[in-house]
Amino acid sequence: MANTTKNQVAAADKVRAYAKNVDQTPRKVSLVASLVRNRTVADAVVILNHTPKQAARPLIKVIESARANAVNNHGFDGKTLTISTLSVTTGTRLKRFVPASRGRALPFEKKSSNILVEVTGAIKVKKAPAKAATVEAEATPAKKATKEEKK
């Protein structure tokens, strides 16, 4: 499986998520990535769930990670998130050999990809604290006082 790391950006308008060393070639992953560039996160997930390519699975994971970062860590509204940047770059390459006839060994490279997703959206407005909480806070000392009077 791929080693995934998440990184949140200090910028207020974009939130990032990375997946590094995904064990698929960048050419194959970027073919699937081009299907969902500049779309909403919800649309992208639906499209990738119905895409019959292996590269769709790591892309879904990174997009969901970016959504979770934006909602949980940065206070964005999950319904308004759109993919602003979706970049697939080359990862590390492992040199391997395949046996050939007459005792030879032919070299080949196992290629990997790095996937970067940046999402933007509207920041969720925080609600004012409920008045019921302040009413309960005032009512609690009165209850204690009545218990003390009974003693």
C-alpha cells in the first residue's frame, strides 16, 4: 500500500492533502485525475467510484483526506468544497531486473506517483452559544443552595 501523508497549508483559502509513493505509474494516475480536475469534491468522489481503473482508489483516498482536513482542521463547509489543484508527479523509481534467456537479466523500473490535492470552499460560520447553556449555569447554584437549606 502507499505511504500517505497529510499536510495542511497555512493559507486560509486552500487546504492540501498528499499521497506519496503510490505504487502506480504517474501516466496512468494522471489519466484518471484529469476526469475530476476543477470539480466539486462530491462530484469527484461519485465519478471516481464509477471509474473502472485501479488509479481511482488512491485518488478517492487523497480527495477524502483533503475534505477531512478542510472540515475538521480548518472549519470549511464540506458542501462547498471544490478541487482547485490536482497534480500527479513522479515518485521514487525502484530499479529491478527480470530474468531473460541465456542467463541474462533485463533491467526495468517500478514507477510510483505522488498525488497532491488542494481544495477551496466557503468557511463555515460558527454559531453563537446557545442561551440554554447560560440558563442552566444560573440554575445550578440555586439547586445547591436549596439542598444546603434542607440540612
